[in-house]
Amino acid sequence: MAFLKIEYHSKALAMERWVNVIYPDGFEIDESEVDDTDIPVLYLLHGMGGNENSWQKRTDIERLLRHTNLIVVMPSTDLAWYTNTKYQMAYYDAIALELPQVLQRFFPNMTTKREKTFIAGLSMGGYGAYKIAMKTNRFSHAASFSGALGYSYDMLALALNDTNTTPAYWEGIFGELTPENFEQHSLSTMAEASDKKTKYYAWCGYEDFLFELNERAVKGFTELGLDIEYHKDHGKHEWYYWNKQLEKLFEWLPIDYKKEERLS
């Protein structure tokens, strides 16, 4: 496979941005599986404190996908929650709307079909993956690992305790910390307005500080009629567990995932 780091100018953010891309190598894929005209794509989103390098540095993603025909796009939202912030930085527009157009110029053989377009993320990126899927209705599958799915006052209290952030930071991203404003940024509100055609996947560990919020969020999504597959197991808010979930994600996606053979 090829690993590419692309610098491009984002009109939405009025600045230069980086995006990392894993591109399938025809020499490592069975010749019968190579399709250079309509390659599936997965957008993979980082969490707080991460950037476009996080998945490549901290997981086995390159090894896992060596023999699979899948483009993986890893952008960065900095600490902006995949949101058009109140300090006038349009991170949602840059990633959800602009980036696919930018990449289509680099990779015209990347699919534009919804059924072959996927998105996933961890923690803050879990929130971002669901948000982008719900608001654009352009993704057939969306996944979250330890996601901040229950955006609410309860989540804010946990975040202030576990992330060393301040109310001023959250106001800079989302605006006033009021029930009305929280409601417009909640995934439940977005899910209700979505076309509900996306399939969702969620995983969270019992020992994760977001576990109870995931439990409530998934229950609410199910009641709203979303097609969601939920898994839970022992695990903390750590890369060790997210790395283990990657292979499960690839097995869940509607791609011809070729597991790498392991020595016994």
C-alpha cells in the first residue's frame, strides 16, 4: 500500500491543511480484486489531542489493510470537534463538505457512491463520525469507538473533569452552554433529522469514563429508529482497545477485507 501526506489549501478554513491517505497497492492485492475505477473510502477521525497522524502512529492499520482494496482518509480537526466553531473556524464544512471534493481531484477513482463511503472515529472523532453521517446522509456506514455520543450537560461535566478543559474552551467551540444550545449540537437531534439509511456501529469499554453516556445514547438512537450495532467489553479510554477494534470495524464494513495471515 501507499501512504501519502497531502498539503492543500482549505478555502473553508482559509489556511493550509494536511490530510493523510492510505491508498491500496495493486501489487499487494489479489489481481482479481483490484478495481481502479470505484475504490471504497473510509474517513477515519481522531480524538482530542490527536491529529491526522494518530491512527497511523498508534495502530496496526497499515498491516491490517495490506491486502484490502480500501482508501483510508485521515484528516485533522485540531480540537474543534468537527464543528463550525463560534470563533469562526469552519471545521465541519472543511471536513464534511470540502475535503471529499479536494480528494476527488487527487483520486478520481475514489468512489462517490454512498454504499461504498464510510466514516469512523474514536472519542471526539466518534461524535464527529456520527455527526457528519447524520447531517450529510452521504455515508452508508458510520462507526464509533468510545465515542462522545451523548453530547449533553452530563458529558460536559465529565469532559471538564477528564480533559483539563475550561468552560471558555467549550463556549468557543459550541457557543453558549445552555440547554437550548446543547440541544442543537446533540446527536439525537441530528439523528431525528437524518434519513436513517446509514448503518451505525458503536463500541465502548465498561471502564471507560464515557460508558454510561454511550449506553444512554445507543438506547436513544435505537428508539429513534437507527440501525445500530452496539458492542461493549472490558476496556478503558485507550489506544490499546481502539487498535483491537479496528479489525472488527473492517470485518463489519461491506468490503472484501483480506485478513493478513498470521504465523501460528
